[in-house]
Amino acid sequence: MNKVSTRIELRFDIAATKMMSEEEKETIKNKLARRITKENILIIVSQSERSQYDNKAKVTEKFYKLIEKALTPEKKRKPTRPTASSKAKRLEEKQIKAEKKALRKVSFED
């Protein structure tokens, strides 16, 4: 175990920041709700590295990635139709299951 504590904790007050619009703040609050305290403070911790400097760099990188991911709008799924090969595969698997179940039935014609 390390004798020296190298843990870094980044605290970011979402409500007090002037870097983001109110809309962006709300988006971050909704998407990162599990990481945010009741006082609207985002807390990120790193203690995996042996040096405090490396942990600080790691926490900063985590922070920027989290914010970027939270503010990136989700792409809406475009519905597509199943391909002919996927339909054929599904029907083939269905036929195999049906045959398997038919073999399990008990025959009383002895």
C-alpha cells in the first residue's frame, strides 16, 4: 500500500459555472445525475497512478470526456427492414426448433 496519498478529487460546480448555457447545464445534470451531488457539484476521483501529477492529468481527461459525451446529442435510430438473408436465417432456425420439439413428443402408437 502507498504511504503517500496521491488521490485527486475534481469538484465542478455546475450551477456556478459561466462557461455553459442554462440548457447545457440542464443536459449535464440529467445525463450525469449519478455523479452529481444534491448541491449540483460534479465529483470525479482518480487514485490509480502513483504520482499526484499523473492522477491530476487523468482526472482532467476524464472530466473533459464526460462533459463532451454528455453534451453530444444522441443520434436517432433510422428504422430499417430486415434483409432477405436475415429472414431466411430466422425461418431456418425456427424450423430447426420446431423439429427438435416434435422429436420430444411422446408417441402412443406402439
